[in-house]
Amino acid sequence: MIEWLLVPIAYLIGSVQWGLYVVMLTKRVDIRTVGSGKTGTTNVLRTSGKVAAVTVLLADAAKGFGAVALARALSDDPILHALVGTGVIAGHIWPVLAGFKGGRGIATGLGTISALGPWAPVVGLGMFVPVVVATRYVSLGSVLGVSSVIVLFGVRTLFFDLHLAYFLFTLGAGGLIIVMHRDNVRRLIAGTERRLGRRGVQ
């Protein structure tokens, strides 16, 4: 039963806000006070540049991957894996270590699904990258990428041998990530969302 301690540990891992630390070290700025106020990759890119953004992207993805990979190494229980994935994403969005002001969960979520199967990030990024390249809307690519992963896990659960817990994880955590983009979705509908490469809130 001790492996269930991985769930709160995953939350604490998720609470480590690399965007906050990287920008503070490089720019001496609290990223929660600029741009969108989020600590994720897009806001880091807008405020601190490409190197900082790539660093944060990789670090945030690594914490999601590491938490779920550790859970899979220590237990064969898919429910535990799903709860650990949910915990690390929740920690990133509502970090106790950073005043409960985090990111929207995209990079950390990418890390979690990467630990569940190599096919998952291929599908997610396969949707995200072309959409962003074509439209320069990171938010649109994020929402569609997450949606494609939810559909993928649903199909694999219905027609293959994927455990239901994994689909419920992507449905719940993915839905949460989409909800965290609700302001972006409103701006997309209104035609006021900022494109990548332009200054402004993302």
C-alpha cells in the first residue's frame, strides 16, 4: 500500500514550477506577474525567449513523465498510474509550492501520456504541431492536441486492450487542461486571440 503515497508525491513534483524558477533566474521577474500570469512554456517564450521556453518545456514534461514512469515501475495497477498522472498535472496547475498559481498543464500532460505509451505523444503532437504552424495559435493547437489524445485513448479502450483507468485519466485530466484554456477559447471565438510571435496575453 505504500506505493499509494506516490499520489501526493506526484502532486508535490507537479508543484515544482520550472517556468517560475527559470524566468526568475534569467530575468529577475516573477512570471506570474507578466503576460498571462501562467508559468508554462508559452508565457515563458513570450517573456524570456526560446532557450528559456525549451528548458521549461522539457523540465515540465520530464516531471510528468517521471512521476508516471515511477508509478509504473513500482506497481502494475493502472488505477494508481492514472491517479499519479492526475496528481502531477493538478500540482502543476495548482502548485502548493508557488501560491497555487501554475500553468495550464500541456507540457506536464504530454509527459504523463508519454509514460503510458509512445503512440500517445505522437498523436497529440501530430495534431498540435501542424495546427500551430498553420494558424500560429498555440491555444488552438493545445486544445485540439488534447482532444485528439482523449479520442485516441477512448478508441484504444473500446477496441483494444487499454485499461479503462487510462481513458478516464485522459478524459478527466485532458478535460481539466481544456477548461484551463477557456479564456483562450473565448478569444479564439471572438477573433482576439494573440498569435505566436506577437506580444500579448496567451
